[in-house]
Amino acid sequence: QVQLVQSGAEVKKPGASVRVSCKSSGYTFTDYYMHWVRQAPGQGLEWMGWMNPNSGGTNYAQNFRGRVTMTRDTSITTAYMELRRLTSDDTAVYYCARDSGSTLYGTVFESWGQGALVTVSS
Amino acid sequence: DIQMTQSPSSLFASVGDRVAITCRASQSLDSHLNWYQQKPGRAPKLLIYAASSLQSGVPSRFSGSGSGADFTLTISSLQPEDFATYYCQQSYSTPLSFGGGTKVEIK
């Protein structure tokens, strides 16, 4: 079965960077786009962007361009999301989410990681 | 960018009730609309994709309808495990976007 296992909670100071990992198993890692979605405490879901694990290509939401980098290591089937220049507004749970791979229905988040809480505090 | 508006933002219901949640997009999505359920402290779970297709393993009391810009998620008979927050998500174009959520609470 598909499993996405994320790294643990992090506490960072304003201005720092954070890297969250997402270890995939149960499917061919390079066959499905990986997305990142975040959720601030008590708030809704915000899409951050996607990465094509086959080519390494990316597409970032405008709100995060210049501050986010999504990468992968295919040898260990792991995706990464790095966010730089953190502020308190970046305090959130960060999820990786695998696309269903359908070309008919657009992006459907079929499987999710368990989430990684990133707290930004001085 | 496509804006997604859900209503209501919260509702109170009893076990056995029929519940309907609506989602309106700022432009037509054809049928590129998905629904998720999220319980506290957990990741969202896919319920419905392509507006009306039931994800494998999801109980048949959940159904989706609509096309264009107006969509509805219906729970035919609310069960105790259905008390959660529900989100719609458009998959028509990037940036992908979600509705603000509907919290279903016990009356």
C-alpha cells in the first residue's frame, strides 16, 4: 500500500530555513507527482506547489516563489521541501500529498503524509 | 486564480441526519472538483474525485454532485465517525485551491 512518512516536528527561529522530508513506499516513486500543502493552526489548506520526481521539474505557488525549493532523491524515494526566510506566519503543519496520476481529473490528492509541524518562534 | 467558497462554514447535526455541504467556484471547473474529510490532528482523506466519483473504500453514504461552478457533498445518514471538517478542492488549474472548510459538529 502507498505510504508517505514525513520527518518530525521542527522549531525554527525567524529568518531560518527548514527542510521537511517525505519518504515514499508502496509504489513507483517516479511515476507520480508529489505536492506540498500546508495548514496553519486552526486554518484551512494551502497548496504550495508540485514536483515531478522523474524529471525534478517543479511548479510553485506564487506565494512561495523565491522561498521554497522542492527536490527529491530517487535512490531513497524521498521528496523534500525547503522553505527559507521563515516568519511566524509560516508556523503550520506541512503535508506531502501524492497525485493520483490521472490525466482526466487534474490533480487529486490520493495519498497524504502524516504531516510535519513547523513552529517559527524567537 | 480560482476562488473556492464553501457553505456553511459549520453546521450542527445529529446521527442519522442527511447533511449537504456546498462549494462554489469563481469560474467553471467542468467536473474538476474533489472533496476531502479531515479529523483533528490527522491528514485529509480523499472522499470524492471528479465531482461525483467515490474513492475506493469510502462508504456509499457519501456522494458528490454538480458541475460547472456549483457542487454539493451529501452525507445521506450521518454516522458518529463522520463528525469532521470537509474541504473541497479544485483541480482545474494551478494554483490549486481549497474551500475554507465546513466543520460538521454534533448537535
